[in-house]
Amino acid sequence: MGHPAATPSSATAQDSAWIGRSMERVEDAALLSGNGRFIDDLGVRPGTLYAAILRSPHAHADILSIDTMAAKAAPGVAAVLVGADVKALTASLVVGVKAPVECWPIAMDRVRYVGEPVAVVVASDRYKAEDALDLIDVRYAPRPSVIDPLAAITPGAPLVHDGFPNNVASDRHFSYGDPEGAFASAAHRIAIDINYPRNSCTPIETYGVIAEYNVNDGAYDILANFQGPFSIHAVISRALKLPGNRVRLRTPPDSGGSFGVKQGVFPYIVLIAAAARVAGRPVKWIEDRLEHLCASNSATNRATTLSAAVDATGKILALDWDQVEDCGAHLRAPEPATLYRMHGNLTGAYDIRHMRVRNRVIVTNKTPTGLNRGFGGPQVYFALERLMQCIAVELDFDPLDVIQRNVVPSGAFPYRTAPGALLDSGDYVKALELGASSGGLEELKARRAAARAEGRIYGIGYAAIVEPSVSNMGYLSTVLTLAERRKAGPKNGAQATATVSIDPVGAVSVHISSVPQGQGHRTVVAQVIADIFGVVPQDVRVNTEVDTAKDAWSIASGNYSSRFAAAVAGTVKIAADRIAARLKRIAASHLNVEADDVTFSNGKVHSQSNPDNAMPFARVAALSHWSPGSLPDDVGHTIRETVFWTPPELAAPDDADRINSSLCYGFIFDYCGVEIDRVTGEVRIDRYVTTHDCGTILHPGMVDGQIRGGFGQGFGAALLEEFAYAPDGSFLAGTFADYLVPTATEIPNPVIVHMQTPSPFTPLGAKGVGEGNCMSTPVCIANAVADALGEKNITLPLVPARVRALIAGDEPPAPAGVTTQPRSRKPGDRGLQGEGSAEVGASPQAVWDMLLDPNTLQAVIPGCHSVEKVSDTHFRAEVTLGIGPVKGKYRAEVKLSDLDPPHAVTLSGSADGALGHGAGEGRITLVPREGGGTTLTYKYDAEIGGKVASIGGRLLDGATRVIIGQFFSALAHRAGGGGAADGAASGLRAWLRALFGGAR
Amino acid sequence: MPRLTATQRHSVRFRLNGHPVEGSAEPRMQLADFLRHELGATGTHVGCEHGVCGACTVLVDGMLTRSCLTLAVQVDGCDVRTVEGLAPERGRLSVLQAAFRRHHGLQCGFCTPGVLMSLDRYLSTNPNPTEDQLRELLSGHLCRCTGYTPIIRAAMEAAATLASSTRQEDSTHV
Amino acid sequence: MKPAAFDYVRADTLDEALAVLAAEGGDARIIAGGQSLMAMLNMRLARPKVLVDIMRIGDLDRIAEERGRIVVGAGVRQAKLLAWSELAAKLPLVALALPWTGHEQTRSRGTICGSVAHADPSAETPLCLIALEGEVHLRSARRRRVVAAGDFITGMMNTARQDDEMIEAVSFPIRAGNGYGFREVARRHGDFAITACAAIASANGIRLAVAGVADKPEVRNWPDLDGSALDDALNAFAYELDARDDIHATARYRRDLVRQIGREVIMEARRCRA
Ligand SMILES: Cc1cc2nc3c(=O)[nH]c(=O)nc-3n(C[C@H](O)[C@H](O)[C@H](O)COP(=O)(O)OP(=O)(O)OC[C@H]3O[C@@H](n4cnc5c(N)ncnc54)[C@H](O)[C@@H]3O)c2cc1C
Ligand code: FES
Ligand code: FES
């Protein structure tokens, strides 16, 4: 119902009663009634304290001192921790590559990104904890920062970590087949350069941790909305310097979305655990949205150059990848996994036998990266599928023809790619045809033709990708050289776990360690069980909370790489099948039939040949509890079965660096038509068609839900979302008014087409489906825009101003008499220039004397409380600055230089406070006026960073100008300002006029 | 005109989903925090604390209200409604809630309480909404899981169901 | 993200509110709908000593027609004005622009006067008030005064309001026979405008007001220009606004919008007048 295209067609689905049906989810009634149990909904132990975190306003700086005295003395405060306190209790988090580099959850003596924790306050409530944050006084010495990945690896760039020479953490070359030969012999070499931006899936629930240290046991008990992988548990316990059995990690029943992101809570698990140990009480921390956007985690940004050797028919003979992966300020576990997750399928959906790869992992002064839905896919496919479009344009083929010519042929599955992936199943050729016909490609082409005939800007884009799922825990070791791998020992596989239990009244419970974050795992597991035991899903209880002290789990546990349907649900089936086999034997002895004849349906265990010969399921199921002696010999029991399942296909990388990085590979074929508004540059999606082959569909409604959700995020990445940084490392997207998540008015409803080729490698034939559109949609939309504009250089996100810049010609010149501010800088750059002038009554000498007088400075510096004269030309001041209701206290330094009395002086200043920091320099010139008085002219450059930059971006420039204007106008006023002020900045001019003109 | 001092907790009373409730709050306490942590009504969620995500949306005297942009002391004496009050009785779902379940209008369910409050309020005064109107209404909510289409479908179906049931009621009254 | 501590006064009468403002001056802040102020409090961008809640002062919640003007009291929420049955007839421009302010869920709380007091350079209500040559009615314990909207807003989030004053009401003149055009471009529905343009076509010519570009809404009056003369006027206006870059748009983009959307709304206003 409502999902016509999603009708299940595989054998498994048809044979079964529940699997394949879009049944209502067992999760929903509670969630719809306000009875969810998210981490912040759960009660805490009496006496629990609350943490708040002070974060760095600088992208890169040395910490000179941290004064926590006042904070410690503040009401309600139990403890204040700084780096050294954390270091005393913990060890560095492990770093993903071998290098003399440490990674702490809090800055030690140097901050490396805006938002890096600097201090933690633990207090009786969150409000009081934040009050105390305001009282911590940190002095920084800023260092030059490096933001752009390619700039980071140019010689002489500032170093983020001394242990990563040239900011490079890893540099590996790979070669598969004979790429040199292929490139040498190919008719064409076609290349593309990509800068994939930073973004994140930003779950609506933020991070949360509740930690407690039991001093008698020497053990931590931690509840966190962590999502896995539980390999991170080993990282956490190592950092807490305890064996894993003393670090009990639990997850709450519900989690408000993750999309990979909540993997990144783990440094805070360590941090809050340390705080709890110091405080001697349980400590709770709920991240706020500003913290989340600025400092939780981000997908990697990546600079890629991808070249293809192409023959005259458009067939790709070889690829040459050069990827520079920007992991931000720390290489946090499991990075550099984003780069290697796709390694085996770097050839995409195509049959390409030769490939060369250079992978560099680098660090910059940005938030450390981590899991994000699509994990490496968006970055790889943006390059690969843009390249496919460019090949079509350059060789004058239809882009779909180029895709068709290159996809892995039908009947070739399982297909081993050059870099080692074993594409399990599929029929890409058929899927392309199905997608084109069911989605109405011809009609879309007709719409394009019609639109273009009317002079409208319209384009069509395509993307054909494979969606990997169920990660091989060994893929990351591809980053190591063969020798390093041999030394480290093999890593491979992906243990999935499931426990099926039957209680004394025959009720079935299941536990899985899949940590769902909204994907309805409990429903699907209930469906799987219902089919096997012949009960209804509503009778099955599924628990998905993880408790590492009691539950079956392994490093692969968790909710990532779309592993649930393919691996976890299948493992549930294996466990239930084992119990079912035993139940059949037990029932057979009671029903006097052969075990083979026993079956389950309608709550009964019965003979297949004679359905009336039956027993209630519950009775048979309970026998192991009540009457073990009556069970047939050697049947064991049916009380509980725990299964660990790992697919044999997930082998470690071989000696030639070939790696089957995932177990399953779904196929996606997307296309869309877009129209671009000539005036606004807005990109409107006319139609978006997405075709999926994710193997057997277990729950059509949920599969479509995953597709729509992923599509929405891919759409956002294409058009709206970016973690923007200024060149100085200021973070510019600190609120949901700056980091733009698409709403219901933006996201269109995609047309979904399904095809089902079951995976031969998974117990249920299912593959992952959750991440595909995050990989395919950004590039599909970009290709459509490229087609619409005939433009090769497409950068995400496609913000209207950026798109319009591609269509607008030269700008009409400014009319005579109107000058514009010099603007050599890029959008988002925080460098701000301004100038202005004022006529004042005082003579140049009088104005000059004022400038050098602390009392005058105190009067003219906006909001100045005190001025301390350090030298004749150096002053220190305490000021309150602000506009409207926004006010903050700052420590300011003012220096005078290039003195040319009484004509000109350079005034440089800096201010530093809780709301941010700024620095500026201005040249003031004083020219005597005829008939007395002075014309005071000024010109300045300023730069602002910190909190105001990340949350006030839209208003910041204007606000800064107002404040600087306040200074000069106050100066002018003091000097007897009067006549018309004359400046180029009209806002400032108006302001000055209002101030003087209005007053006189 | 009492002046509630900053450092003290003050008694706050209002009706929550039709029942009188009372708790104490400093003037600065957000209504969202008061509902959740003072009154234990944790159905209302907090996702941004700056008015954009909509997860905290409740009704105050019939007005859609961001409970993160409202102080607890501001609603003293008001009528407050939250997701916990939507169902006709405990253990049942309203027409709108049931439509959400049927159409998979939620995944993680974190945005859902706010979305439900907006839709419930809107449908009560706009029984025949168009899809565009609903999309515009929902522009005040961020959902990261669903891509919104299932939410729209659920709301359209609920509107139709509610409209037909009122029509029936009307005709029985005639 | 929790506010710093403040006292809270729920004023029952205007005098009570004014008394607090008189006593506390700049340390007091009025809270109306809270849709701008609360976010700033939560982020600790604003730290007033005392908040004065004016939303229970019954007299302020009024929309009235007085001497050819529509007076909107400080207690009137955006949703209420939008739902006012005579809005389209009396203030067509406001009827066009107000739906662009935020979302249903913020208009239900945010006030008209709060938006003017806040003086966000992109906000629609100040734009309309300035375009329509409206007035701001200020009140303090000492005096009452009326300031032209164009003089009231002096810059980004800066107004001519003294610390002890509050806005009691704003008023919009009713002008029959004029034509109006409004359009804005924002990144998403409900976001603050990158550029918003409001045009009025009257017997005197055209009046174009633009928000989102300069520090405050700016206006130009032109005779009935057309063709390249209009282009030149728009181009000059676009440059005079001294647009800036931010993460959402470039200065050039904003100028382009002033030229193009400006022309569009002028044409719309003329059509509508005709
Ligand atoms: C998600 C979101 C989106 C938004 N989008 C837009 C948008 O697109 N366009 C837009 O214009 N606005 C938008 N807003 C802001 C909204 O319109 C605010 O309601 C408005 O700016 C302020 O009105 P308020 O009544 O809420 O004032 P408050 O937030 O209560 O106060 C704002 C400021 O004005 C002062 N103030 C309020 N009333 C008075 C008075 N009577 N006298 C003196 N001072 C007073 C306060 O002290 C405070 O400094 C948005 C808000 C949100 C949360
Ligand atoms: S928490 Fe209130 S709108 Fe996001
Ligand atoms: S259902 Fe998860 S955010 Fe909406």
C-alpha cells in the first residue's frame, strides 16, 4: 500500500508470512505518544552532576594559561577539569596510523580546531555549569592555521601536529593490473579535479553521556547514545587505562538518529568518564546544538584528481585516483576509514581492469572527522560520476551510453573488481533499463528539450553506483603496508550477533547488538522470528539496548555500514533456526511424527501432513524450563541460543593490496531533471528517479524510508549544507540558521524503482540500503546542473549565488560616484575592510593629543571600563562591546605605530572575550580644515573569530562595522564632531550622520 | 507585578494536557527543560535551543510555541499541551498518530513530537489542507530521517479521515 | 546553551513595564514573543539583568484603525496581524510580506513590534514599515514620542529607542489606490532574506525598499522610470547598498537580486495599481 514499486518478488519474501510486508513498526506507538526513552529521558542516580564544556575559539593556538579559580568557587560547581587533569587519568586515544602523534579528548597545551574542548565544568545543573564556564580565563597565543587540504600539504604550511611531516599522516600508492600500459595505449585521457566539501548528517538528537566511576571496583559504568562500531570500546578502555571488563558501556533504548555521527561521541565518553572520576559522582552531559555543529564530527572533505584512460568507444580502460583526504585536526578512530571503506569498489559499478591509486591522509585545523552516512561514498562517487559525465561531454556521447558501455556485464556476478571487491550479485544492465523505463527517462528528455526550446535552463544528470554494506573489519588495514600488516597480525571479518531466548511461558525474546537509531530493527527482527516460529511479530519482544557487561557483542557490533538487514537480521534467523530445529525434535517426540514433518504456524507446532496433530508453540517452547528430563536425548535445550556469524567472504587484504572491503554491494541508478532559475540561480528538481537493487527486501516501507531519508541528506549536501570555514579557521556554520538542513518545502519526493537480486552471501538475501542515496544523489544533481549549464567545474553545495555566478555575465559597472569596498576575498572570508571620515571642530594637534591619552581612549573606546597605559603607545582596556542586546566583555589591547604627529597614526587593536576575538588595524589621518577643525579619515582591516563568527555569520560584518564605527564616531564626537561625515561605507555614514547630525 | 529574582526558584503552575501541574524554576529556565526535567514530561524533545529544529514545539494557550524559546515562568497560568496529550486515552493513538504509524512517518521519532503538535493544531483549523500548505507548515521542523514525504502522506490521510468523521458526525446531528 | 541568570518581571500594566525600564535602563530587556531574544539568551549573546514580559498587558494586544493609520500594539503577534480579516484590504504590502517571516510556529509567538525593535537588516516587518512610511510610537515613564520608521532604525540591530523607552505600537498609513509588489530570496523557506524587495507604485511614482543588503532597509523614490533609466536607477541603488559577502551569498549576488527582483516587484506594483 502506497509502495507499488516495492512489491517483494524474491522467493524468500513470497514464501513467508511476515518478511517482505510493510507491517506497522513495533517501535512507533511509544515514539508517537511521547513515551520514547532517549538518553535525556532516562532518570539518573540521585546526586548526578551535569557537565558543560569550554571550547576553543581559535583554530590553532597555544594555551598559555587557564585560570579556573573563579569557576571552581562558583555556586554549585563540583569540579573543573583541564587537559592535565584528564591526562592524569587517561591515555591518548589510539591514532589510526603509526606516527608519534597523540589524540586527546581535550586540548593539552595547544588547540587545533575551533570547538576543541579546553575545560570541563561539573556542577549541580547545566545552567550553573555554564555560568562557571564564563568564569574560566584562558589565554591563548594564536598560531597560523591551515584549512585547505591542498594548502596543508604544500611545503612550509603550518604544521598541525609535529609528528605528521607536511601534515601528511599516510601516503600510499596502489596499482592493480597495468594502469601505465592502459593509459599509454588509450585514445583519450580525461581528468577531473574535485574539492568535496564538509558536511554532516546532523541527527536531531545530539550526543549524550552519563558516566560513573565505582572507586571500589575500579570500574566505569557508562551510558551513551553511542552507535558503534564496538571496536571503539577497545579504544575507550585503553584510553581509560582499564581492561575492557571494567568499562561497562550501555546504550539507551532509543536514539534520535545517528547516520554514523554518534560514533563520534566516544572521545566525550572518555572525557565525561574522567570528569565523573574526578567528581566522585555520576556526571551527565548532553551536547548542545552549537557544540554539535562546531565540534562533534564531520564527514571528510577531500581533494581528488581522477583520470581515466578511455578508448574511442567510451570504454574506460583504467583509472588513476589521487585522493587527499582531510581528516581535520586529529586522526581519530576509526579514521582514515572514510578513505578506505570504498577501496575495493573504487571502480564503482564499472568493469575497469586497471587502476592506480594514491591515497594521502592529511590533517588540518578543522573538526576531526568520523562516520557519516555514505562514509566515503559521496566523496568517491562525486569524482567518479562527474568524470563519467565529462567523458560523455568530451567524446560527445550520451552520458547514459557511457554508463551502459562500462557497467559490469550481466551474468558476471559474483564479480571480482581490480582492487579486490567481490560484487556479490546484481544485473546492472537490466537495472539501468528498468530505471529508465519505469522512471520515465524519455519523458524527462522531452521536458528538457521543451524547456530549452523556451530558453529555460534545464539539465539531466545520471549516477550509477554500487552501495557497499557490511564492512570488512579488515579493510582499514589496507592503509598499512604489507610489512606493517604482517607485523600487526590479520584483521578481517565482521561478527554479527543475535540471541534468541524462550522464557518459561514460551514467550520469545531476542537481543541484538545492532544499536538502531530509528531504523526499526525491532520490527524486522520480530518479523524474522514470527516467520520461523509461526507466531505473530507482536508476540516477540526484541531488545536492542547494548550492555557490554552482559550482552553478546563483538567489535563489529553497532549500527553502521548498513549491516543490519544483511548481517544482523540474518544472524537472528540462524539463531532462531537452530532453536526451531530442536523444537521440531521435541515436538516430534510428543506428536509421534518425524522431526521433518513438524512445522510452525498460527502459534502451533504441528505435523505438516496432519495439521490437527498439534501442540501450542508455547508449551513445546517452555519444556526446556519445566521438564528438561523429558526432552529427547542430546537435543540440549531451547532456552537461549546466541549466534555469532561472520561471512567467510570478508578476508584480510591480500599481498597485492586487494581487499573485499564489504560483503554486499547493492546497485543504484539515479537520474534527475533540474531547472535553474536564471534570476536567482536556484536549482529546482523537476523529477528525481532512484532505482535500487538491494537484494531481498525485508520491509518495503522501511526500505523506502531509508531511501527517502538518504535522498534528503544527499539533496542537502548537493544544494544547502556545508560546514564552512573561513581561511583563518573560524567556523562559520554554528547554528541551524547557518548550517542549512533541508525542510519539507525543499526536498522533493523521489520516484523509487525497485529490483531484487538476492545476495548469495547473506542469510536472508538482503543487502544494505541505507546509505546509497547519500552517495548517488549529490553527484546526480551536480551532473544535471553541469548538463544544464554546460559547465565542467561544479562545486558543492550548489548555493544559488555560486550557480548564478556561472550564468551571469559581467556585472554592470557602478555608476560614477559610487565606490564599492575592495573585495578581493572569497565569500565567507572574515577579513573586513572599511573606511570613513568625519569633520571635527578640534585642531589636528588636539585630536592627536586625545589619541595618546588614556582618558580619551577610555571615553572613545566603545563600552570601555578601564584603560591601563602599558607604554606611551600601548594600552590595555576592559571593554563591553555589542550591538542591540548582544553584549560581551572583552580584553582589548590598543597599540599606536607609524606615528606622524599630528598628521597620521596607525592604530592596531585586538579584543578577546567569551563571545569571540577580533583584531584590526586602521590608519587615521588628520587633515586641517580651512577655518579650523580637522578632517579625520580612517581606513581599517579587521578580522573576527570565535563564537560570534560561528553563530552570527550573517550579521557579523555589519556588527563589526558598527562597533568600529562607534569608536571613530566617539572619537570624532569627543573632538567636537559636527559637519557632514563622508565615508564610503554607507551604513557607517548613515550611522555617523545619525549620531552627529541627529545630535546637533 | 511580582519580580522573580534571578537566583531563586519560583513556583510555576499551569495546566498540562488538561491537568493542573506545579513545579519550581529559576526565571531563566526554558519551558522545555521545565517540562522534561521538572515535570517528567519527556515527550517534548530538544534539538537546537534556538528555534529552528521544531522538536520542542508545544501548544501554549492554543499557540504553537517553541518551548526552547519560552521561559517556564512565562507560561504560569497558561494552558499547555504536549505530545503526551494527543492520544484520546492512554494506550491508544489519535487519528494523526495512527496515520504516522501506518505511513512510516517517523524513524528515530526524535522530531516527531514537535511535528505532531504542529500538524494536530493545523488540522484542527484547516481540515482540508493541500500538500503545499502542509509542506509550508512543516518548514518549521527539521527531520533528518524521513525525507518528509511519509509525514506528508500521513498528514493528508489523517486530514481526510478527520474530515470524513466530522462529516459523519455532522450528518448524525442533522 | 542555557541563559545566564536574570530577574523576570511579568508586567500587568504598561506603567509597571515602563517603571522597570526607567529604573534599570539598559540592563533591562523587554521580552515580547521571544523569537529573537530567547535564542540570544540561550546562546548567552545577551545578558540582561532583568526581563520585562509585556505580553500580559492587555491594552497592547490591539489592532486599530485611527486617523487613516493602522495601529498595531506591542502585544500583537505576527500571526494575529496575518489573520486579521482586513489586512489585505488595508495593508496589502504587509499581507504580501508577512507570510515570509519565519514559520507558522514562530509567527504564532513573535510580535510585529518586537521585529521592529530587533531591527534585523533582513526582517520583513521593518522593511514594510519603512517602505510604507510608518511610524514607531515610543513610550517611557517620562514621555511619548513618535519617530518615523526610517529614522527609528539606525543600523544593524540599532534603533533610536532610548534605554528607558519601549515601543508601544507601530502604525502604518493606509494608502488607497497604490499598487504593491513584494518578493524575497532566501536560502530556505522561512529563512532570513538574502534580499527582500518591496515596491509601491503610486501617483507620485515608485518607491522601492530593500532589506537584507545594507545594515537596514533602504528606500529610493523615483518618478515613473522605465527601460534603461530604471535599469540605471536600480544599478545605482544596488551599488549604493554596499552589499557584503557571507556564507549564504556574495555581494555581487545581492546586487544582482536588487537589479532583477527590484525590477520585478516594481512591475508587479504597477500592474497591481493599474
Ligand atoms: C526559526 C526562526 C525564523 C525566523 N525567521 C524570520 C524571518 O524570516 N524574518 C523575520 O523578520 N524574522 C524572523 N524571525 C524572528 C521573528 O520574527 C521574531 O519574532 C522577531 O524578530 C522578534 O519579535 P519578538 O516579539 O519575538 O521579540 P523578542 O524576541 O521578544 O524581542 C526581540 C528584541 O526586541 C526587543 N523588543 C521586543 N518588543 C519590544 C517593544 N515593544 N519595545 C521595545 N523593545 C522590544 C527585545 O528587548 C529584544 O531585544 C525568525 C525567528 C525564528 C526563531
Ligand atoms: S529545540 Fe526548540 S526549536 Fe529546536
Ligand atoms: S524521525 Fe528522526 S528526525 Fe524525524
